[in-house]
Amino acid sequence: MTATPHAAPADTDPATPPGTGRRLAAALCDLALLAVPLLIGALLVDTLADANGGGQTDRIVFGGAAVLAATALLWWNLGHRAGRTGRSLGLQWTGLVLRDRHTTGPAGTRHALLRRGTEIVTERHADHDGFTPLAADTGITALRRRRLLGLAALTVLLALCILASIAIGARPMSFAEVFHALVVNDGSETDVIVHSLRIPRTLLALLVGTALGVAGALIQGHTRNPLADAGLLGINAGAAFLVVLSIYLFGLSTPAEYLWFAFAGSALASIVVFGFASVGNGRSSPLSLALAGAAVAFFLQAMIQTIVLLDQTSLDGYRFWVVGSVAGRGMDVFWQVLPFIVGGLLVALASTPALNLLSLGEDVARSLGTNVLTTRVIGIAAITVLTGAATAACGPIAFVGLVVPHIARAVTGPDYRWLVPYAGLLGGALLLLADIVGRIVVRPGELQVGIVLALVGAPFFIALVRRRKLVSL
């Protein structure tokens, strides 16, 4: 007698459909992702109840933002991601693939979102049938379309942030009161609050955020260091040193008084760093800039600590300035720094073609006719003016220059002609959002924008270091 071979277990057949438990687990994972922004929004709306000092405008703004965030996640995860790669986050975690029922290939964004003509199979089944995710369209037309759509979306986001910044504050206001203040302005209490406090604060946050975003993109481009920000070149330390020195020697006490000292300190620090980096072979390199900046920053920090330990008044003034805040600054500070930041932005935009060539390497840039030293000097000058003016106005605000260029680069690619404008818009929006959040999280008090950005930027910095594909320019 011949032995009858045993039949293969059913779960080794590639065509075996996934079990109900796995499909349910994938759906729950995707729903949990959507629930996160909705839950945060619900908690914020509850926190902003009238009894807690909140207002109708606050609740509508944050509730609407939560709904928009959940909608964007829905489209990205269940539409774009599942339609092109077959794997939403839930499907990926459970080893399943969404595909077109008839072609057995990717379903496309719309069909995946509506689950029209689709089926869910195991990864083994999809691989057996030759499932291949849709490759990203890297053509010139697609890239230009993505950049233009991103620019339009950023402009809309920035406009919404400006309106939210004017509408939200310690004094709850209705939309009717905000509209009255912006259009009529007959001197009522709410009109005075909007025009004397919120509009100057909003304009300054927008200006400073734009300057820091552009400066961050330029710093990372010139130093070829993806972890670089204004502190790398000693600019913040130079501003802080002269601020402390002006408080100690002249008794200055308000941002408008020591603004020019901060600006001068930033300029002197960048000149010293650039000079040290050029010693030897006569030209600065990304490595020599980073090393010289670190040395100057450490020396200036030591001098700052010496002064604040010797004088209590200097310590109090320094603590007020170094935390980084757009509160307490009037239109006088805005008008003082506006010409410098506008000039710095124009120089930055004009230098982007040369920076594109410099990113290919100094030897290649020279062979293409670029004067590397001149390009570097112009870039450092723009960085100094932008960062110095922003730091002088609001104190050292960290993480904007670090985070924003990486987010912009994910959309624009390495082309600095697009990257620099994107970084400016993103920087303005990020600083406005951080300022808005700081106004409501510790009511009736307020959390400075520098602290809010540190809480957001620190996790991003850790993720940036761990993800090697981001740490390359």
C-alpha cells in the first residue's frame, strides 16, 4: 500500500482570506489614529468652557482644527496611503493589503477611500499575485504641481492662523466682536484689546517666524548640517551676551531698549565665527563654521553666566528675555526690526540659485562659475540679519529653524528656490500656532512661545536623529 500524502494546512495557501479578527484589528487601529485629534479637540473644547474662562470663538477654532486634522489623516491614511501602497497604518501593522478586486493592483486614492471595488488580502496573497505599490510620480510636472498646491495650502493655513491669533486670547471674544474690531473700531474695550495687543503680537510672531524659518534653511544649506540652527553659529549667544551686558551696565529693562544691543551682538558673533572659520586656508568650510560657532557660543555662555551670577538685576532681565516670547512687544518693536528682516529675506531669496550650486559641493560650484567665498559671505550676512533681528525682538526661540526646513524639504525637495519660501511660510505658521496654544493651556496665565516650541521640537529632534534618511542634505 502506498501512503496517501497529507493535505497542506489551509493557512499555507496564499489565497486563504484573512480572518475577521485581523480585519477588525486593522480597522480599529485606523479608527484609533483618527480618534487622536478628535479626542484632543474634545478635551480642549471642554477646557475652554465659559466657566474656565474660555469663549465661543476659542471652542469653534480648536474644535474646527481638530475636525480638519482628523479629515486630513483620514484622506492620507485610508485614501492616499492605502490607495497607492495598499497599506494603511492599520493594514500594515496587521499584515494585510488593500487592492483592486479586478486588477489585483493598487486601488487608487478615491476607490480606497470609498472602498469601492476593493478587497483586503494577506501580504502573502498579494505578493503571490505580484502586487506592486504605485511608484511616486517624480516628473517635473508632478513636482511643480505638488509645490504649487503646497504653497496654496500653506497660504490658507497662514491666513487661518492669523485670524485665530487675533480672535483668541485671555479675554474671550465672539466672532461679532472680532469683526467689529477689525472693521469698525470705534474704541470699545474689545477694539482696544485687538488693536493694541493682539494685532501687534500677531504681526510680530508672523515676521519673526518667517525670519527664523528662512534663516534655518540657509544655515542648514551653508553648513551642510541637518541639525543646524541659529545657535550653531553663536548668533543667539552673541545677542544674549550684549543684552545681559546692556542690562548690567546701563540698567535697560524693556525689549525696545535693548533691541539694538541684541542685534549688534548677533552681528559681532557671526563676524567672529566667520573670521575664525576662515583662518588658515583663507576660506570657510561647513565643518570649520560649525566648530568656530560652537567655540564662540560656549565662551559667550560662560561670560553670560558670570554676569548674571554677579548681578541680580541682570539675572531677572535675562530670564525675562531668554525664554523667548512675542508677548509684551508693541508695534514700536515691529517697525524697528521690519526693515532688517525684509532686507534679509530679499537677500536670502536672491542667493538661492547659488546655494543650489553650493549644495553640489564647493569644487562643482567653482567649476560652474560660482564664487564660493562671496556666496558664503552673502549667506552668512542674510542669516545674521534675519536671526539677529528676530532674536533681538523676541529673544532666542529654538527649534523653528531646525524643524521647519525638514518639513519644507519633504514637499519641495532640495531646490532652495522653493525651499526658502516654504520655510518662511511654515515658520510664520508654526510660531503663530505655538503662541495661540500658549495662550490657552495654562489659563488664566500664559505659556511663552519658546517653551511651547521646545515641548514640540524636542521629540522632533529625537526623531530626526533616529531617522537617518532625514539626516542628509
